[in-house]
Amino acid sequence: MIRQPFAVLSADEAASLIQDGQTIGFSGFTPAGSAKAIPAALAARAKKEHRAGRPFKVGVLTGASTGPSLDGALAEAEAISYRTPYQSDSTLRKQINAGQVKFVDAHLSMVQQMVRYGFLGPVNWAVVEASDLTPGGGIVLSTSVGASNTYLRLADRILIELNARHPVSLLGMHDIFEPGDPPARQEIPIYQPSDRIGSPICIVDPKKIAGVVLTDLADETQGFDRTTAVTDRIGQHIADFLVAEMRAGRVPADFLPLQSGVGNVANSVLAALGSSPDVPSFEMYTEVLQDSVVPLLENGRCRFASTCALALSPAMMTHVAGNIGFFNRRIVLRPQEISNHPEVVRRLGVISMNTAIEVDLSGNVNSTHLFGKTLMNGIGGSGDFTRNAYLSIFSCPSTVRDGAISSIVPLASHMDHSEHSVQVVITEQGIADLRGKDPSDRARLIIDHCAHPDFRAQLREYLDLTAEGHAPLSLSLGLAMHRQFLRHGDMRGIDWEEYR
């Protein structure tokens, strides 16, 4: 690791350079590659300032969610004034929903362009984690790219966490490319997931680097919950559906690139696809790689993976680092505006697989809010892929809260993905292929194949009450099941007359 001619600072010294009211572009896309030492020190400084009766808050820009040392520490210190584009920290979530932190939910593919256009204001600091640094301002990022390349280029000043935990041999895994902005933007020349079109490093003016903090910290990626019988059935349904599409000639025999969200449902899906003898080896064009993909790369079931972040557990990251030559030939890390870019997603014919909170009878999907107003995490990259995928699939368990809440509802309480983009809905109950179906047919398919049996009768009653018109919609009854839960703690047993 080459550290000269830059000043080597402690995390506290680096944090002391940042002032109240400034905006920081942090590295990180999930906890992978997130800055850790400096934001934790900044949180400690904020607490000290608050105890002294002085204000101290900063605007926080990232790639997506981060780890406890960044979003968690700064939120606990009440040091965040503004946050975008995506988060998953419980303390920060409470502050956003209480109106204490302004939060802008954004498609991840749009963040870097929004920053370049100035929609998010000036970027005073870029604080990024690197695995190596050259005297001429060449930065080898660590386990994610996110929006780091844009923050580094546009920030007034830069602080770097040089993390010894990640090997310098990560050089060559990154593919840093920033498109021009309209009207000067040209084609993004990616024609298969393995294409590389940019540089393995970010290059900045060395004069902007205010200092380097030496660290030795693992990514704070947590393992996901174990798969369950429900998520395993969802995964198998998706595998069966894609095999049927291949046999029908609608998916080519050598398959299409896959995008998968994060969590235990996504792990179940990949496990089912990887173990199915009828699914050929495949490639991924996605935004996050989890532990489940690593053995698929090693056994050849996944031939190549293009991603934005290696959201691996510390143990799995150690395994990958120990075999970096193998994985450097099979993984590429891209900026999020390229990993999620609509142009590339549509050109490659990506099959997108994402998770819903609720799906309504028209096929609209809510993936961000509970009961219409309480933010969970954000839209992330699901919209980038859904709108542009060759096949867009949403999955979820048919019920939650021990069966008291149906994930299939008459009208989504918040809509992130419209019926025009959602093609297939899958729960553990079955598969609803909505392609080419009118609103009435879609509604009956979703009820018959995806709703839990405890809710099918009352959902059919709703359809009977909304028989007139093109779409199955009643302004007075559309949210009645949500209101039923708020009144009685259970969506079941609804009396539709009570809500007329």
C-alpha cells in the first residue's frame, strides 16, 4: 500500500476537518465497501458538539444502504440532516418516519446523474474506502463501487480509509466508467455481462486528498436469515417458471442474465436455480452478490457475475480474497449507474427477480412502505430492473404476521412498480403470469394462484363488488383490508359493508 505523499491521519483528525452543515458522499453499497472509521469518529464528534450545546449535522449521500459504523453511528448521534438514496438502519428509519431526517428515495441508477446535475447540492467531501492508493491519485476501491467514482470526482476534498483487510489484488475487479450527460451521452458498450469498458481505478487530483486513515476492518455485512419452507417453495416456483419459459422457447436455451435482490428469498431463488438440472449455467447482471453466489461461481453453475458490490460475510470475503485470481476472472464491480442502467438491462434481456411488500389485484407492487406511509428501506434498484427487464418477477410470502396480514390486497397502499411493469407474481402458493391479461383476468389469477386460502373468498367478494368498470377498483373499499387490520389486528373476516 503506497501512502506517501499524503498525510496519514487518525479517524478523529479526519473527522475534525468536516464541518456542520456540509454534505458528504460516502463509499458503500450495502455495508460492502462502506467507510467505517471516519463516520464513527464523526458520530463521536457530533455527540461532543451536542453536549456542548452546538449544532452538528451533515448531509449523507451513499451508494445504497451502509453498515452500523456509518448510518447506524451517525443516526444514533442524531448527526444526519438529510439522507439519500436508500437505507436499512433501524435507528435511521425511525428518525426518517418521525420527520427528524429528510430522506429522498431514489432509483439507484439515477443518483450519480442527480449529483452531477446539482439536484442534491454541492458535495463538500468524499469519504471512501480503498484497498490501495498510488502517489498520483489512483484509488483502488474495496468491495463495492456504488457512486464513489462520482463523489470522488466532484467533491471539493477527499478523505480515504485505506483498509488493510482487503487485498491490493482487488485491482482488476473494478470497471470504473462514468457516462457523459445528455446531450453528449453515447452508447454504453456492454453487450454481455463480462464486458469491461472502463478503468480498474479511480483517478483524482492528488491535491484534493486531505488525508488517509489506515484501517483494518471487515465489512459489517450480516448474514441473512436461514431460508424457510415458504422461501424454498417460492424459489422452486421461480425455477420451475423459468424452465417452462425456456421449454416454450421464450427464454433461450443458454438462458438470460439474472438480477436478484437481497435477502433470504433471493438466496432461496438462487439455490433453486443453481441446483435445478433443467437450468443451464447462467450469468448475472445484478447490483449485489451475496454468499450464495460464490459456490455457484466455483462449481460453474454461474459463469460470470457483473455487480456493484460484494455483500459477502467476512468469512466468505476471506475465502474470495484467498482465491482472488479465480474470482477476478469471473466478477466485475461497476458503478451503480452502470450496473443498474436501463439501457444495458434492456439490451441484455435481464430477468429481474425482486421482493414485494404487497401486491394488489391489478398487479401494482409496493416495495417500500408499510400501510402507505411508514418507510422501510427504499426502492433501491428494483425499479431500474423491473421497468426494463425482459422478464420482471416479484415474489413474497402470501401472508405475514402469523397470517394476520395478506400480502395480496385489493389496492396497494403505496405503489412503486405499476401493473405496466410487473409481469409475474409468485408466492409460496403459486405463480400468476400476468402477461397479456386484462385487469379482470389479472385479478383472478393473482387471487387463485398467489393469495393465501384464508383470504381468497374475501378477495373474490371484493371483485364481485367492483364488477363494473375496466379495473377492479372501489375508492371506498380499496384499502378496507388495511383498515380492518388497524381496527382489529387481523385482515381476515372482513365485512365489506362496514367500510362502504
